[in-house]
Amino acid sequence: MIRALTGYSTRHPWKVIALWAVLGIVLSALAPTLIPRVTQHQTGDFLPRAYDSAAALRIAQEEFGEDPDATTVTVLVARSDGEALSTADQKRIEAETAKLSKRRVTMPREDDGLPFLVPDRSQTPRIAPAMTAPDRSFHLLSVQLMGNPGDKGVQGVYRTFRDDARTQFSEAGMRTGFTGGLADTVDTTDSHETAAKVGSGLVMGFIILLNVLVFRSALAALLPLLAVTVIGGVAMGAVAGAAMLTGRKIDAGTPELINVVLLGIGIDYLLFLLFRFREQLRARPEQSAREAAELVSGRVGNAITSAALTIVAAFATLGLATFGQFRSMGPAIAVAVLVMLVGSLTLLPALLAAAGRKMFWPAKNLRHEPGEGRAARLGALVTRRPLLMLAASVVLLGALAAGLIGIRMDYGRGDSGDRTAAATTAAEISRALPAGVSDPTSVFVTADDDTALTSGGLAGLARALTRVDGVGQVAGTVLNEDRRAARIDLYPTADPQSRAARDLASGPIRAAVAQHAPAGTTAHVGGTPAIFADVSTAVDRDLRTVFPVAAGLIALILVLLLRSLLAPLVLIVSVGLGFAATLGAATLLFQHALGEPGVSFTLPLVLFLFVVALGTDYNILIADRIREEMRRPGPARAAVARAVRHTTPAIATAGLVLAGSFATLATSPGSEQVAFAMALGIMLSALVLSLVLVPALFALLGRAIWWPVRPRPTKGGHAKHRTTAPAPEPEDIRAY
């Protein structure tokens, strides 16, 4: 199958290139329109129905008409001179609010976009008065906009509304402030826009420069980015299409993570092909470029397929997760990686066949074999002093892993570290009102039978909630139309995103509700703090399930691939140590050094899957090459040294490229932890685990590492397995 794909692609390169070009143009154009339709921004929607906050969310939608696609912005209106609001001021605010409520906000259009591909998010916002500060220093308005906060169209509508409201109230002698999830997202995006563009440009420049330095060729430097961009566009379209067909929703942050992953692994796979293609052209200068491309693609395609399927298998385990954000992210990334795999087996070989030796123009190093360099010296050092190199690696990784002591999970939405206008407005509100005013914790009560609920019947519950320490204010009871459901909003004194608010919702508030809910009713606690408290429970359960299953599945793949029991164990233990070191380093930096509440609750699982899966890829490359070298006659340590020499350039370059790709996440608000941890994890996997720790272990254990099937050296230059597998053909090349 693999050789059939690569063979057809190298024999008919221009047909394959044309097909991918068409798919890339069409799906890249459609993806920005389709992705917002399959993403959701409410974390509570990802919780299983059995959780308390998920039940509260259903009641809010079914009994009180809350729209899951709605997002709320809180608007602060105050006098420009700082004086308290008078009765006349209050009437003026009401009049200006009435004007805004009747005005339709038109979505701004981008000049470079195709209008028929971009859905129109124009709308008339729903504006309602919220409350006035006790000292009458400001009045709050609640503004409801429809659409995903991650949708650029919705963000454009908000910007237009914000500017219009600011101008209108300013003309009336008032100042305004805006806060809430959408407001903070837009403010943070705007403040990071330049940094994101500069960061992406620097990473692209780094990748190009690195490839130029490695291959001494402009075409070999630019072609990887172009090819991966085309395949990535097709992959994003495939992800959106699969989500629409299956009815699944993905988290708003997943598409960006997919883009970074595809950029990194796509260039990695092309680098593996380019290194081996160059090696083949050097070894067989008389061979035609298309024959060399077909031979290389077929052989390296096996390694690429194994590497890609390892990632797919790892993320497939997320199907066991109860938290929907994890459960939807796994299939999405798996689909994207599979598309990249198909592209690596078709488009990339076609490009090699079409470009031929011109791929490395104007470099002249195809005419001679390079001499021994740093890679050879590294191989000699690792095999000459394997115990010392092993000990040094373990000490380094162990020191970083020590950071796991006292690790805490942060279930907030992330903090970019910047003081945005939305954050400033929220702080101003919290000085006069409880912090939870703009994002209350809500208690929903439903009747178990046809009995109608009354405010008087729920008065005891309301009084009990006012006595809960940490609840700053309790709003009046709101009944739905048929009076079979009621809502009581609580305004905690703690920030809704904080651990204190989560502990309050999951502890004292739920305890008070359970104790004082009237007989014949069922009560649930909802709102952001309650949702994240339940997310904490779900994530803890998922980590205990997914970790061992993923590790076992990857180990099984390694056993089947390497046909050994001891070697897979060594590789799994090494990547496990790399995972612990990476997570420990992130904890040391962000929690202990920078004083953040903890590490992001998604970081351990995402880091485990990526570092273990991608780290295993690099380990597969070095282990497979060591196995090939051990089939040649001579000492096992000499075979390890040769393997390190040949694979170091490919693994080091691929690791640097992938780490640089993950580093671009640092320009995305709230993604700094993921960017740091992923980049560090990949560097440790490539440079420490695959090139030092694993070779040192293999050098110490020798051919016993392949127990129970050891490759034995023969005098003919190749070794046969005990299974009498045929030796490679003389004109063939060794895969990584």
C-alpha cells in the first residue's frame, strides 16, 4: 500500500501536485468559514450530562431560554467627571441605551476575503440594565451578542458596537468600560496581533534559515513550507468536514493547535525524505532522480507511516475521556495527522521526483560524501562512555522532574499577563460590587412534580445562601413561565476564574443547596466556578484512564514494529522520564518561579500525548537505524556509533523545526505554558532522549536489547534474524 502510493506519486508527479494544489486552494478557502461552525466556546457544553453544572446548564437553556450561542458583554457607564450618577444621569443612560438597542450592528468586511464564503454576523444586540453600584459611581448594562467569541465576524461586530457605544455615551458626558469573555478575548487579540505576526514570521524565517544551512539550497528551504501549507489547508478542511458530518463540536483552541502540529510534523516528515534522498543521490550518482525518489519514498514511507500512526493511536485514546473537550480534540488531531500522512506519501514524493537534483541547487555537495563531523563525535562519545552519558541524562531529567513536587492544576481560562481594558473594567466593578457580578454563580431549582414553585417557598434556600461565607450578594428569585423552575443568582466575592470561587461553588454553596432545597424539588449549581469545579473532577478521572491506556497502546505498536520486548520497554521508560521532566520544568517556571495559580489543566494530558507520541517517533528512527547497523559485522557499540552519526542531522533538525513551530503558540493569549512545555519537551526528546539516553542504553545492553529476537552479524555484511528475514537488496537504502 505504501509503496503503491509513493510509486504512483513519483511516476506521475505533476498529476499528484495538481490534485493537491486544487484541494489546497478550495479547502483552505472554505476552512475559515467552516471552523467557526464546528467550534464551541462554553466549557460546560463539554461536560457529561451527569455532572451537576451540566444539568444546571440544560435547565438554563430549556427553562429560561438561554441560548448556548450567546455571549454576554458587561458595559460600565459612569460620569466622565467621576461624580456619582444623578437621577438625570440615570434617565440619560436609559435614553442612550434605548437608542443602541434599536441599532443594527453591521459586521465589517475584510477587503481580502470572498464575501460569499464569510457568513454575515450582523445583528441587533439585546441590551438590558443590570445594576447600579451602591455608591452610584457607575451603572452596568448587560449586552448579549450571538455567535462564537472566536469567530472573527462576531469579534468585528463587537468592536463596532463598542466603538459606537463609546462615542454615543461620550457625547452624553459619560465614559464607558467593557468586560466579559468576548471583550477580554478581543482586547487580548488586538494587543497580541503584532506579536503574533512577528512571532510567526520569525519562526518561518528560522525554519527557512535552518534548511538553507543544512541543505545549502533555496528550493529545499522553501519547498517544505509550501508543501506543508497546502496539506495543512486540506487537513483543516477535512477536520471541519468530519466534524459537520458527525455532529461533533471541537474546542475553539483546537484548530490553532492542529495548525502548529501539522507545520511541525509535516516539515519533519519532509526532512526525513530530503535527508535520505540526498544520501541516495550521493551513493548512486548514476541513478535517475525519479528512481531515487521512488526508492527513498517507499522505504522512508514505512518509518513516516509508523511515526504518524503512533500519534494517531495516542490521540485515539482520548475517545475514552469523559470530558468532551478532550474527547473531541483526539479525533480532530487524528484526522489532521492522517491527512498529513497521505500528503507525505503522495505530494512530498511527487515534489522530489519533479524537482530531482535541482532540489539541492546550487549546492555542490551531492558529488562527494561528507566527512566525519559533530554527529560522528557525538556517536563516539556516547558509545565510549555510555554509563557516564546515561547518568548525566538521568540527572538532568530527574532534576527537572523534581519540579512536579507540589504541582497544582489551574482551571481558569488562562491569563496573558497583560492588563487589558476589559480586565481594568472588571477590577473597577469589583471595587464596588462582588467580583461575581459580571459572571454569577446560579442555583437552579426544578419541581419534581406538577407543583408550581413560589418565591416564598424558596425564601429559606435564598436566606441560607446569603449566610454562606464568600457570597457577597444574592439576587431575587426568578421563576420561569410555568413556574416549575427557578433561578437564584449568587455574586461571590472571589474572581469567578479563581480557585477560591471554584472551591466555594463545589463546597459550601452545593452543601447549602443540598441541605436547604425544599422537599419535592431538585436543585443544581451552575455558572463558571461550578463548571470548572466539575471539569477538575472529570479531568482527574480522564488522566487516570488515558495515561496508562495510551502508554500501553504505544508500547504495543513498538513491540510489533521492533519485534522485541526489551527495546520497547526502554523506549517507553525514556519518553516517560522525558514527560515528567518537561511537566516538572513547566511547573518550576510558571507555578513556582512566576507565581501562577498552577499549570493549565489541559497541559498534562496534551503534553503527555504529544511528548510521548512525538518523542517515540524520534526513538523509532534511532532504534530502527541501530537495528540495521547491528546486522552488520562488528561490535554492537560501533553499530550504535554509526547509527548516531547517520541520524543525528535528521533528528536534530526535525526537533528544532518542531520545537520552533510549537514556540509560535507563545504569541497566542493564554498559551504560553503550552508553548514553553511543548517546545522544551520536543527538544528533550530529540536531543537528550533519542541522541544520548537511548543510544547509551543500547550501547550498554548491546544486541541483548533486541531480546528475544536478536539480529546476528554475518560475514556477508548483513545479518539475518532468527526469523530468517531477507537481507536488504544491495541497491536499497536503510530507513531511519
